[in-house]
Amino acid sequence: MAFRGQDDPGEMYIQDNVTHPDHRRHGITRALIETVAHRGKTRAVYEQTLL
């Protein structure tokens, strides 16, 4: 899940990203986080925090 900061929309938080054990070590979570991070940058997000 990714969401923008309530006090500052330039902040984005990414949390609770889990890959099923049968699909780990294939870069799924990395690809998801990279995609979310890229989209955040295109939407004026200047700070991203992985929780």
C-alpha cells in the first residue's frame, strides 16, 4: 500500500508490501516499489518512506 502524507502531500509512505513465499526472490516486490516510487516522483513527491 502506498499513500501520501496527510500533512504534506509531497511525502509518500509505502507499507505492508509482502510477497507470497512461493513467489519470493523473483524481484516482484522490488519492481512494485520501484514503480510506485517512479510514479510518486512524477506527481511532485519529494520524500518516500518505506515502513
